[in-house]
Amino acid sequence: MVDQRVRTYLQTIPLLSLTPEARTSLETLINRLELLEAMTALKPAKSPGPDGLLAEFYHQFSETVVDRLLEVYNEVLEREDLPGSMNYGLWWSPGLVSLLLYRGDPGKPRRHEQDNW
């Protein structure tokens, strides 16, 4: 009964498909300019990603690291597989979650949205 209701509901949702141009774009290797733009677009003063490096690092040293990163990223795309050393940051790997308290009254809901950083 539940399965049939779920299937019926899912059949009402239109599925989006990629345009041929979008598909081609997603299937090509990353180019240097694209990677540089991505690095400079990172927002500063945010938590680092799985590599532990802040956006400020990529802003400051983008020209130094871009060619090596481009090589690594494109190799991953070509092989369609991540090296074992890169798997640590993905969802199936163990992780550590830390709660960070924001300034203000801990009993006040959504206080982090009201704080002025």
C-alpha cells in the first residue's frame, strides 16, 4: 500500500534532463581558468573543507597550486576513481562533528542568525 502511494507520487514529479551543451561541459576536463575562477570565488572566513585549507590559502597561493591541483582533479575525472588518500573526506568515511557555540544566550533560538560577525 505504502509502496504504491510512493510510486504514484514519484510519477507525478517531472524529471529534469541535461541539455547536450551541459552534458558536454560536465564530461570535459577542467581547464586552468575554470579552476582559478573557482578558487578565487571561495568565500573568505569560512570553515575549511576536508583538505583543512581555508579559502584565504587558495586566494593567496592560487597561481602556485593551480597547475598541480588541475593535474590531480583531471586525473580523478579521467580515471573516474578517487585515490585512497582522497577518500577520507567523503560521506562513507568516518568523521568528527563538533558543535560550535555562537556568542549570545544559548537558550535563544537562532541566535547565530542574529549575531553580527
